[in-house]
Amino acid sequence: FRSFAKKYKKRFGEEPDVEAAHAYDAVKMFAFAIPTASTTADQATAALYGMKNFKGATGTMSFDANGDVHKPLALMKYENGKAHLVELLPADL
């Protein structure tokens, strides 16, 4: 995330929010899937669903056969406007 945040801030002049990081990951995953997929939506879907251990700005994630994402879950606590990690739960609870 730090690398993504640094590049984002340099380009846009502000810290990225969680939506920016998730959008970045979604576009990057799709860009990786396109070369392995052909030209149909079904082939692109299959390539995305087959993606395992993709390292993105928001963590390492994989997809199951239903297209559900599996990635660690960060439990955060906010104090005085700052986020603090409480616990990182594994992707497959």
C-alpha cells in the first residue's frame, strides 16, 4: 500500500482513500487478466476467477469459483482521527 500511496500522492497531491486503492486493484487485476483471456466476457470472467495470490495495493487476494474475493481482513480502531491495526485475520476464516 505504501508504494501505491506514495505514487498516488505525487500524482494527485493528496492521500488516497480506500476506494482509490480498491479501484486501482480492480483495474490492475483486469489488466492482468486480459492477456490470458480472449475476447468474450465468459473468458475474461474465467481468467479473473482463476486469479490466485494477486498482490495489490490493498493486500494479497484470490477469487473462488463464484467470483468472491478472498483476502485478509484488517480490523482497525480509529483514535483521534488515526487508524490503528488491531488484528489481521486470515483470508479463509
